[in-house]
Amino acid sequence: MYLAGTAASLATYNLEGGTLTTEMECLGPRGTARFNQTGGSNLMGEGGLSISALEEEASSVYALSGGLLSASYLYVTAEAGGQAALEWTGGSLGTAQVGILGTGRIRVDCGGSAALVTTLLFIEEDEEEVPTGRLDLTENNLVVDYAEGQSPLVQVCNWIRAGYNRGAGYWDGPGITSTAAAEDPDALTALGVIDNSDPLGDGLVGGLTELEGVSVDLTSVLVKYTYWGDMNFDGQVTFDDYDVIDYYYWFPPENEDDFGWWCGDLDYDKNIDFDDYDLID
Ligand SMILES: [Ca+2]
Ligand SMILES: [Ca+2]
Ligand SMILES: [Ca+2]
């Protein structure tokens, strides 16, 4: 199914109930396309959903506020000033691959009740390895359920570092960010990330069987909207978390890539110092 496609066209599709079954769906890449799903099921089976805007005046938006959207892949692509976005505010989303290309955007704004779960996540980067796309989790979580030996932890951590935008802003960068953290008047919240397999092997974080109601396996990278310093992802900051940062303050990881939220490097600058303790206090 194709929505829009040419420069002057405007296309809107509303799905309120029933089941829509297609092999694949494309919004864009020119003109204005909007898919409003407030209920029902939109099923693509083995196929996927492509939301694209490849010229300045183009705008393609999929707004999911109810029902079920199921696609084996989901690509959001914006180039040349076009606007392409998935706005997820309610209902369920099931997808195995998520790609955010160019300046595409995905916003998960389900009131903290949702996790974007995928086996592969890709966010395009420029020549300086700065991400160009944006995944805004607001108050929600992310699970990248990877295959054994293929942890995307370093990449996901880099995208969060870009989203946090330390030194230039506050949770307003590209990559993986949270406008809820940015707008928190007390600045107490952040996006944390851990590899559930505990790659450092110290038994201080990871080993979770669920993340706020979502079942997870050990080979998963978990991103949680939580309080600064909640390294073990139990939703609060306690002595257990201080134990983590204290341990790694005295016994820091040997490799630069091993620094991140999980060991107390809360500001993602690859060391553990008083700036990190400031954030937890
Ligand atoms: Ca896994
Ligand atoms: Ca905790
Ligand atoms: Ca740090």
C-alpha cells in the first residue's frame, strides 16, 4: 500500500478498527502522507513499514494511538529537510528491526507504560559519527534483544551520549534522548543503559528477567527512563546503586568502551568522577 508519493498529493488513512493486512506499506516519499491508527490491527507479516520524506516540502507521519501495528521492519527516513516520523502515543507496536535514517524521528510517548522492543536498532550517523536521526523515548524504555555475541551496547551508549548532549544542552541532542528528562523541572531523571548479560562480570547490574513488565533475556541491551544513579534499574536510588559506583570508582574498567551508566559513568564521559557523584546525589 502506498500513501502519497507525488509532490502535490495529500493522503490520509484512518484505521479505527478491524484488520488491515498488507505485504508492505510506504508513506511518502513526496507530498504529505498521514496514517492515523486509533484502533484495529495493521499487519504486515514478513513485510515492513517505510515512512519517508525525501524533499523539503515532504511530510510523512504515522500516528499510532491505539490498536496493534505489526511489521517485521520499520524504517523512518528523512532527507533534504523533509519530515518523517513515527509518533507512538498508545496501542501496541511489534517490530524486529528499526532504522532511523537521515533526520527521521521516532517518538515513544505512551505515558511510561511502553517499551520499544526490537532485535536490531540502527540510527544513521554523519562522517563525525554524530547521529542524524532521533529516538525520543520520553518516559518509556527500549529493549534491543540481540543475538548472542552481537551486543550493540557501545553503539546504543554512543547514541544516548549524543542525546544527553552534555556540555552543549540537556537531553536535547540527536540519537537516543528523552524530552521528559529534558523537561523534568528537578532534573532528577535520565536515560540509563545496561547490557543485561553483565559484560563486566561483577554481578552488580544486569540479570533482569523483566523491565517494567516486559520480559527480557540476558542477551538484551536495556534502556530505562529512571532516576539519575539508578544503575541496577529497580526504579529507585539506594545503597545498592552507591555500591556500584563506589566499586567502579576504585576498580574502573580497563577499556574505554566499558564505561557507561552500568558502572557509574552516569554522564557518559568515559570516566567515573565527582561529576557522576553529583548526578546521583
Ligand atoms: Ca537476546
Ligand atoms: Ca536502583
Ligand atoms: Ca563520568
